[in-house]
Amino acid sequence: MTSGTATLIGCGALFLGGPVGLILVANLIRQRDFGQRSLRLLVVGGIVASGAIILCAAPAFHRLFPPPHDPVFASGRGLDLRGIWFWLAAWAGGALTFALALAYGVDLGRLRRSRQSERQTNAPG
């Protein structure tokens, strides 16, 4: 596997890992109706995950997939921007995770309110 292929795989994981995980958890909550607390945890967890992706994921992936040694960049005569793709993918993935957490929080909150109003209209009395 070349360095370029590893970088593309890492960038794809940074960009899609958080949002796909959040979508899976949100759909599980939607199917099973875990309660009001789970909605709050989903939103807070999504916000915390997006912050972790933005701040910690790019340096971690840069250490996992280091660029190959290049004598021009090692001597300080060139600007090495090979790791910038990890940062851009992490920022985009973190922003997408944040937006999805807020959107699912609003959507699941509406779903919960509609279920509560449905229960109240069907209640005897």
C-alpha cells in the first residue's frame, strides 16, 4: 500500500467515521424509544465526538500513517503539506458530526413530542 492510498483511506475514515457511527446510534434510539435521557446523551455525545474528531483524530492518523521520508522536506528546504489532508478531513468530519447531532436531536425531540401527544389524545378520560 502506498502512502497516497493510506492517506486516502485515513481521510475517508476521518470524514465518514463519526457521522456514520452517530447515524447508527440515532437509528437505534429511534427504533427502540429509549427515552428523553437518550436524546440528550445523543446530542451531547455527538458534540463531544465532533470536538474529539476535530482536535485529536488528525494527529493520531498522522502518527499511524506517517508520510515517507523525503530528503528535501527533511532538510527544511520545502513546505511539507502532506498531512494537511488529515486535518481537512477531520475538520469536515467533525463539522458533519456536529450538524448531524443537532439535526437528530431536533428530529428525535419532535418524534418524542408527537408520541406523547398521541398518547394523551388516546388516553381515556
